[in-house]
Amino acid sequence: MLLGTLLVLFLLGGTGPASAHAALRATDPEDGSVLKSAPRDITLTFTESVGLLEDSFRVLDPDGRRLRTGEPEHARGGAETARVTLPAKLAEGTYTVAWRVVSADSHPVSGAFTFSVGKPSLTTATVDTGPTEDPATKSLYNIARYLAYLAVALLIGTATFMAVCRPPDAPVLHRLLKAGWWTLLGATLALLVLRAPYESGEGPLGALSADSVTRTLTGRPGEVLLARLALLLVAALYLLRLARLRKPFGWAGAALAVGLAVTWAAGEHASAGIQVPVAMTSSALHLLATAVWLGGLTALLVTLYRARLTPAAVTRFSRVAFVSVTVLVVTGVYQSWRGLGSWDALTGTTYGRLLTLKLAAVALLLGAAALSRRWTARLATVDAETAETAETVVEAEAAVREKVPVGGPSLPEGPEAAPEPSAAEPPAEPSAPVEAGSEQRSALRRSVLTEVAVGAAVLAVTTLLTSTLPGRAVAEAAAGTPAVVGASVTNVPFDVGTPGGHGKVQVTIDPGRVGDNSIEALVYGPDGGVSVVPELRISFTLPAKDIGPVDAELTDKGGYWGNSFLNLPIAGKWEMKVTVRTTEVDQVSETRTVVIR
């Protein structure tokens, strides 16, 4: 019952903080609007405060040439806005606006939209809207973030384990502390170097320019990383002093751990959105609990393989881990309420689906933890029984010594004094002693190893969660976007060349805009009624951007074919290829153009 309750709560919880990226709420001019006269400026409104870059706006004329605009700035509405001034005279036609800003939670967001002056252009040139996300920079940055999560967990968790359990093999754990410290130092330096190209969408070499260094060191995310580096230097001096004096970790170490956790809270989702003070406190506690649990498990695993750890020490860590799980549940529920906003977002957004994926990993993690607690209890029982048996043996030996004279018992004389051993019964060789509780220790090692492996997977999903737009931001952005009446409906005739093998496929894409769409396809036969076919496939290609084919991954819904999660990332004219198979050997493919706004 307790396990089920924890699973439900963890369904609403995330290891990383979960608040909101900035999402575009409105544009002025509106996307797709046709204006009688040219606007003087462009204003974007977001769901939270944003930081501006030198290249936050790229405005392209109907011929695809970039316009010279003013410096990006915040409008009078506040830090949730971004504005740029346009040239005095704009020619008639359709203009493309590509934008890129940095949300208050340190993650860059970008997009594009169009507006027309006078009337839309008859033909729209293929334009370069600028960098969106360099894959190499994004991958390296996310790897560094993941290593930072692992390292801080190893550093704080190992220190806590040493302070609580006082294991006998301290040198091994000191090496773990060093590994965690050096990894966190390297990951933080990598994040600091890659910060500027990550924000601008450039390649990794973009970090070499002087402007990139200046922008990083003067921005809030860069300042947070510098604070983390300073805390790491202080932590190094503290660890060296304790190792030299052979003292346990004290309140100074706890303060350093809290300081490191705050650097995550100040540089990630918790620093933006609603209830920022509460969210940052919750985020710091969440990270500390994660580190104590998962990092402590790693230290426990190493100690179980390298030294004899008493069941009492394992039991003490088990109690600490239980407290950590309790903190994780409480803070996770709050943070997920803050990030999801509604139950619908759990299945209707990428963030919610990632959170659901994490549920499976957390379920396995809690199962392994329950198994570890069971083996810990058995090991403690065996140890207590062994100690009781040893005490009984000692008491028996003492009683025998009391009954035997000081000089020892007299031995009989003569041939019967020392009987010779029989040749048929050779003396038995002494057997190797079996350590009490060895089976329980082996089982405990295996269960703890499982916990550590699954914990690493949970941190990997966390890294994805902290860079994904949460459901609350999606809902807020949708609430500020004008509703689109109707959806994209396309009729695709087909004929496989056999009697009765013709008809049409009616494809509906809703809402027919960039991002997640639902797609439904109905097959009509020659009589105009709904027809059942063995297979229907639809794919999308955007030749102008060399994107695709994107498989719609249709499934038979019983009367129609559909998929609720078709993602088309860029606006434009997509080629939709429809393949209909009417029999085991007859099929035909037709292509139509659909416009994604």
C-alpha cells in the first residue's frame, strides 16, 4: 500500500525542478495578419521574463533579405516583453520574423512568424531565419548538465554517508569524494564555456569570441556558475582539512552542500514562474534529498564490495534514505503541480509524457529500495544471532575452565592411553569457515547495484525534463494565442487500378500549426461510404528545409486511422504522401501539399 502511494506521488514529482520556460503568448503584429500600413515596431509578449540577445530579432523582407532594425529592448510592459524597431518604410508583401530569447530559467527559446503589409506575397522566398539550435552545442551542453547532476549527487551523498555510517574503509570513499569534486568542476567549466553558443544557437567554436565570454560572465546564468565554482574551491579546502585532521563532516559541510543546491535552484526552472521563493526552497531540498539518496547508495555499494560494513551502519543509512524519499515526495508533488498545471498536461504534452516515462524508472527504483531494506533486516537478524551464539560459546568455555583442575585432567597409562587412528577412517580435513550472513550481503550488493543503475537513468530523464517546456507554460501560451477556426482538411483521391479499387482519403490535421497536431484519416470507397483497408500510411516532407519524411505513425482506431501526437516543427508547405493498400498485393501512393501555419 505504501509503495503504491509513493508511486502515485512520484507520478507528480520530478527529480529536477519543474516550473516554466518562457513561451510566446502574443505577437504584435499577429502571426499571419495583413496590415494596411507598415508597423513601426514588433513586440513579443511571453509567459515569463526573458533576456535579450544582440541577435534576438531577424526580420526578413519578401525577397528574403534581412532588414536593418534597432537594438532589441523590453517594452514598457516589463521584462516579459521583447521589442525591436523597424525601418521607416516597408515594401508591400510578406515579412518573416525569427526571434530568439533566453527565458528566466536560463533556457533559450526561439520561433518565427509572418505578417504582411498591403497584401501577402504571391510567392514566398525560401529564407534563412538564422540559427535555431546547433546539435553539437546542445548535445555537449546537456551532457555537461547530466554530469553535473551525477557529480553533485556523488559528492554530497558520499559525504553524508561517511558522516552517518562511519564506514571502516574511509580511503575508498575519499577517492569517491575526489571523483565527484573533479567531475563537478569539469562539468561546471564546460557549462560556463558553452553558455554563450548555447544561448545564441551557434556551434561550440562560438565560445571563443570575446563577446561570448563577456556576455556569459555578465549574465545571470554565468554568475550562478561562477558562484558554483567559488563554492567548489571552498569545498576543496574543507575536504583537505578534514582528511588531514581525520574529522567527520560537520555543519560547515552541510552549509556548503546547501549552497551548491541553491546554485541549481537559482539557475534553473525554480527561479522563474509563480511562487519563486517557495519554488527555490523546494528545488534546493529536492536536489539535496536526491544527492543524499543516490550518492549515498553509490558509497554504500562501494563499501559493501570493499569492506565489511556492519548491519547497524546499513540500517542507519536506510533510515536516512527513507527520510530523503519522504522529502522527494513532498517537494516533487509541489514542483509537478507548478509545472504541469493540469492532469491533461500529463498525457497531452511532451513534458507530461517524459514525466510518465520517469514513473516506470521510479517504480523500479522503489522496488529495488524495498528489496534492499528487506535484505538489510535479514542481515541484521543474522548478525544478532551470530553475536548471541558467540556469547553462548564464550560462556560455555568459561564454565568448562572452572570445572577442570589447574594442572589439567590425568591421562590413563598403558596401551589404551593413546589409541591409534583406524586406517579405514582417515582424519577429517578442516573445512573452510563460512562467514555468517554472506548470502544476505551478496543479495544486498545486487539490490543496491540495481538502485544505483536505475538512479542514473532517473537523472538522465531529469536532464530532459529540465530542458522541456512544462505543461503550465504550454497552457498559458495557448490561452494567449487566438483560436484558429477549423482545421486542415485534405481529400486525396486514389485508384489502385482494380475493379472497385478507387476512392478517396480524407485527412484532417488539427490545428494545422507548428508543433503537436492530431491527424485523422477516413477512407471512402467508390460508393462514398467508409471503407476498411488493411493498411494506411502517411508521411510528411518539407523540401524547402530538407526535412523528412516524418512518419505520421497512424494506427487503426476502428473505422478511421489516427495519431494524436504528430509533430511538425516548422511552418511551410509540406508534401503529404498517402499510401493506401486495399488488398494484400494492391496499393497506391498519392502526394498532396498541405500548409502548416
